[in-house]
Amino acid sequence: MKAAMEAVGVAWRVRAAVVALVLAGSSAFVPAGSAAHAAERAHAAARAGAAARVGAAARVGVPKAPKVPANFMWGVSTSGFQSEGSFPDSNWTRYVARKSPGVTDPYKQSVDFRHRYPEDIARARALGVNVFRTSIEWSRIEPRRGHRDPAALAYYDDLVRRIRAAGMRPMLTLDHWVYPGWVADQGGWTNPRTVNDWLDEARFVVQRYRRMGVLWITFNEASQYLYRESVDAPLTLAQADTMKDALVRTHRAAYDLIHRIDPGAMVTSNIAYGTILNGIMDAVLFNQVTDKLDFVGVDYYYGASLTNLSASNAASGEPWKVDPEPDGLYHVLRNYQRRLPKLPLYVVENGFVTDNGKPRKDGYTRAQHLRDHIYWMQRAIGDGVKVIGYNYWSLTDNYEWGSYRPRFGLYTVDALTDPALTRRPTDAVPAYRRIIAERGVPSGYVPVRKPAWCTVENLLTCLLLPETPPAQ
């Protein structure tokens, strides 16, 4: 675990080193006109000829992107702290107050989902989604040990009721990186008592919303949760190791608890796809709980091709500068299915980030990004991957863990400058509505963004890029 945390800190330097090694073996570092350069050109021509022959053979019977199954789950995602506003004392309200690393904006009222949820649920319903993901916030329900707030319970009861009344299935996250201030006072996840406190709260919440068709998520992105706590709490390496073990034990106990209280429910802990560090990130929790998952929940934002240096911008706080790799979703889904062939997969989060809502310099739009990712998800389904659902992150812009600058919303909101917190639709709103109605991208669709060269998820792409036949 210590090595894992240190590796997270140097993630993008490692990536850059890998890229440098790859490029060092390419013709880019061979002097033009030299014998070595001539030999390299000959080798490149031979590789190109071989790739062309393989490609011609592969085109015969290349699987197309089929429509998704009729019972497919289309959804939108958000989280309580990031969107609700009016937030009670918690670890994260404290991080914001003391301006922990990465915190640049005040929380204010976020996008005030706490008081505007009926209209946001209506927006989701108008899209045609049948899943609505949010979190039930422990800090709001139990602001003091042993005291459960009646107003908070009434709010969440009505939220779940309205989701169901709108024809949507609740996907409820029990822990989206936030816990009450009194838990922070006892040391958070470094105190063994927190495991039992968390399970007591989980038991209460699951009993309250059992038999409602809930899709349960224990911990959102455990690897990132651990990383953020290590930075923001902050934690020593020994404390981080303690937290890691606590998360694993808590998920395993929660899985059994949920199945006892809500038989037949589906339970997971969604994973953050972590590019070249994915093996390290999966080792935080996922690898130890594969026998306690009913589906693999995948969060996918960035790819992992060896020459995409722009990915380092995600670590430097400018994710809108990352060049998206939609085809990476295809490889990631195939690889997780290969690892766990008996489990279905669900894309719990996928989305597009802009810089304060401004257009990208390359002209790539939110709607194009959405369609490209759905195309590759359909390709994975065509290859036999059991994908059962897809959620867009997020329904509206929200507080991205210290800043309102990264905009992920289908509906954009100027949280810092617009007192009315107006929801304005992006071009992805009609695009997603059409995708849902047609069970996938339009027939004949071909991705705008070309497949990435040499993705670490499939090294065969270093020789041959995947085909992009028109969608069915």
C-alpha cells in the first residue's frame, strides 16, 4: 500500500518516462539521411504492409456496433455533497474551509439540488433515462452521533419516491467520499470504530429503502477516496494503509448486510479506471472484493495510450486539456469482462469536461464525445461483453471537489455568478435523448475521434488500430 500511494504521487512522471522510452525507439530520434534512418524506413514499410494485410483480413466479419438490449439501463449520475448545497458539518466542508490542496472556490450552495431536485428529476425523466444515481449523505442524516435528522430523512424519502414515480430506478451510493464531522473528529477511517459506525448507518439506510429496486454502491471509487483522504486529511502512509484495510472489510460486510436486508438487490463498489496505474488502483479495494460484487461498475473518463501526453493535465488540475480516447472504453470493458466473465458490467460514470463551459479549442463537442463513447460501448456489447447500463456524469454541473471550473453537466450551471442557478441545456441533451430513444447511436454513425494508437489496454493496437464500421 505504501508503494501504491507513492506511485500515485508520481503517476504522470512515470507515464512520461514510459512515453519517452517508446519514442526513443522510434524514427523520431534517428537522424534523417543516415543508414539507420533508411533501415528504420524499411522496417516501418514492412510493418505497414503487414498491418495492411492483417487489416484487410480483419475487415471480413468486423463486428458492428449493435443496438443495446431492450432492457438496458440508461442513467444520469450526481452526488450529494457535490450538488445539494446547504451541507452540514463534514470532512469535506472542513477541507473547503481550510482550503486543502486543490480547493480554489467556495462551496456556496453548489447547484442547490437539495431544494431543486423535483425539477432536476423532471429533466432526467425528459431525457428518457430509467436510472437516477445519487448519494445518501451520512453527514446529513446523522449530523451528531446517534441523532438522525427528521428533515434530512424527509428529504431523502421524497427524493427516492420522486425518482421511482418518474419511472426511474434509484442507484444509491452509501459513501461518495464524505462523512460527518464527528467521524472526522474521531480520526475518520484511521479509527477502527468508524467501520462499525458506517455499517450502522448503512443498515439504517438500506432498511429504509429496501424493496425499491435500488442498485447499491458501497464506496464510490475507493482508490480515489483513499488518495483524496491521503492528501486532504492528510494521512500518513501507515494511516492510508489502515484506511485501505478498513474500506475492504467494510465493503465485504456491507455486501452481506445489504443482501440480508434487501434480497435480490444488486451491489457493487464502482472503480475508477486509472490509465497506466489501473493495476495499482484496483489493488486498493477491487481485487479483494471480486467475490462480493453483483456487477462491475466502471467509471471511465481518460484513456491510456502511450503517446497521449495530454493525460497529465488531469493530474495538474486542468482535465479539459486531456485528449479524450473514447475507444479506450471498449478495451477497458473487454478486459474487465475477461477477468470476471460471470459478472455483468455497468458504466457508472462517463462524461466530458470543459473549461468553465467554454468550447474546446479542437472543436470536439459534448454531444460528439457522448456519441463516440456510446459507439464503443455498443462495440463491446457486439463482442459479447455483458454491459447492462450506462450513466452520464453528470446531470448538471456541480462542485468538483474544490472548484466549479471543470464543467461536466448535461445542463450547465454558473454556480459562482448566477444567483438563480439556471440550468442551461448543452448540445448533449438532445443527443442523449435520441441515443436512449434509438437504443444507441444513430444507424451508420462512425466515431468523430479516431482510435488511439498503442493503448496499454490492448497492445495489439501498437500494430493495428481497431476498425470503426458504421453502427447498426
